[in-house]
Amino acid sequence: MTFEIKGLKELQNKLKAIDGQQSVPLTEMLTPSFMASCSSFTSVEELFEASGFEVNNDEAFKAIPDIEWDLFIGNNTSYLNWSEMLKAAGTKWTIDKLGLSS
């Protein structure tokens, strides 16, 4: 009995393309579909706006106290904190990039 596995080379190429550390914009990870699946927000920009914090650049975002941001995320998404949300978004991004999503 033999088995033929199709698409293995394509998967290997996709894995090579995302191998190593990636710098992925939040808007690419926190897509509208991801945001809708875990919150009442339709975009990451809407989430930022609703937070009441200034999030118009990296420095402003980094200045938000972690405890307050985690509390906002915990109260407004299905995740306990920002780290958990980013981890889930990163996993989804990876699955999508590999073409393994259904």
C-alpha cells in the first residue's frame, strides 16, 4: 500500500518564508475577522479608539500602563490580557500564512 502526499513541497516553501522571528504589523495580525471573533470591535483601530488611551504611535502605545491595558483587553475581548490576545492572533496569522485554515 502506498500513500501520496500532495502539497508537501508547497508547505515547506511557506514554512521557509515565515521561518525565524517575524515583524508583523498589528493590523495584519488583528484582522477584522479576528477582532470580530473575540470582541464587539470590527478593527484594531476601533479597539484602540474605544480604549480611551492615546495609541497613535509606538511610543504612545508603550506608555500605556500594562495593568490598565490588560484590564481593558480583559473587559472588552474574550482574552484575559494583551499577551494572550497577541499569542492567539499570532497563531491564527501563522495558520493562515501556511494555508492551513479552513
